[in-house]
Amino acid sequence: MNIDWAHFTPFASLTGGIILGVASAIFILINGRVLGISAILGGLMPPKMGDTSWRIAFMLGLFAAPTVFHAVMPAQYITAPRIDATDMMVIVAGLLVGIGTRYASGCTSGHGVCGLSRLSPRSLLATASFMSAGFVMVYVLRHVL
Amino acid sequence: MIHKNHLYRVVEFAVGLLFGFGLMLSGMTDPGKVVGFLDLFGTWDPSLALVMGGAIMVGFFAFTVAKKRTTSFFGGMLRLPTTNRMDKPLVIGSLLFGAGWGLAGFCPGPALVSMADGQPKALVFVLAMLVGMLGFELMDRFVHAPRKAKLNAA
């Protein structure tokens, strides 16, 4: 295994991860809810009476993040995203992620962060499954095709 | 007087903001970084392991406290998941999700943040994801639920 030292960002990634943990902690302890993006968004597709305002408040916060990030962070932390996938691949990926996360009742945040944090065997199985599928997909894309 | 519901809305907004900020700082909003992490047999970028590690380190303490409580700090309901089922939808759904994640390097949170940051491909991804979510919802309502009802009636 070769480590990609050029792109490895231990400090920013660990700090970012800790912030994700803090956000999840506030959400469960103060709002009493699990911070799972696919569930919060999925609940709006379609919206249900009396169950939308909290979801929208959270989404607006998420959408405000880039503006705040660009305003407060030094330029070295702002990098242009690298997107190799074609539009067609992005569409197929979006469909798979939309259907898959709803079918599995969770994604990287709900199962990966919150589920593993509360030591849920169900979330461990989900995380192992999506990680494995991700490893296989990238292996096929980069080393087989 | 500030209604308690307003306070909840403020916290939800702040948590969304904090979470989005964390995603950007961690590098999760860069599909190249995600794919670099998933590329175990190429040149591997371990950054995302630290993202998960850092988040779970904090989350573990929070959920340990949450499990011992019945109400939130604001006195509201504490909604911890109650299902423990290790079933087919969980595994198949996760495999589909993982395949999509590897294909474009986006998962739901980072895609939404990246879209708000003005990335055209993130917008395309989010639109497709919403179609997928809505499609699942319709399948569930008009195919799965009637089938289940039929089984129960039989």
C-alpha cells in the first residue's frame, strides 16, 4: 500500500471530524435526534405535515456553511474539489445513493458516525457494507476498467 | 417571549452550519479525497479514517450520556433508534449506497454542502439523489406496503 502523502491532511481531517462529532453530540443531547443527513433530507421527500420545519432549519444551516467557511478560513484550507466522474456517472451515483440510503435507513452520518458512536451492531453492518462496496467500486474504476 | 420551538429551530440551524463546516474542513466535500480514501490498492489517502475517528471519539461520549437519559437537555423527547434488525434492506441498501459513493465520491451531506458552494456536478448529484429518494418512497408506499398488507391479510 502506498500512502498519498501529497493529499493527506491529518490536522484538518481530524479537526473536521471532531466538529462533526460535536454537531452530532449537540443534536442528540439537546434536540434529541440522531444526526443523519439521508434521514433528515429523505423525510422531506415528500414533506409531511408537522414534520418539516426542523428539517428545513437544519438544511438551511448546512447550506450556509460554505459562505461562513470561506469567510473565516485562511486560503490554505480552501481547495478546489477534484471531480473525475462524468455527468452520466454522477447521475447514476446520485440515484444509487438516494435509493440505497433510504433502503438502508442511513448513510455515512447516521450509520457511520452516530450508529458506530452508540455501538449499534446494525450500523456496524451497514458501515462495513457501504465501505466494502465503495472499495470495490473504486478498485474496478481505477484498476480494472 | 421566545417560544421553545424557536429555540429548537435556532439550534437545528446552528448544528447544520457546524456540521457543514466540519465536512468542508475535513475534506469530505472533495470527491477526490473520498475516492483517494476508497482507493486502497492505489495511492491511499488515509484522511477520512481520521474524520471518522475524530467524529466517533466525540460521538461515543455523547451517545453514552444519551443512552442513560430518557429526555434531552431541553426536556424534549430523546429519539434513539429502536430497531436492531440486521436484515436484507440494510445490507442491500448499504451496498447500493456504497457503490454510488465510490462512483462519484459524494455522500449525501458533502453533496448538499458542495451544491450550496456552487459546484455544478454536486447539483446534478443532489437532483438525482432526490429522485432516488422519492422513487424509493413511492415504491415503499405503492409496492412494498400493499404487498405486506396482502401477506398480513392472508
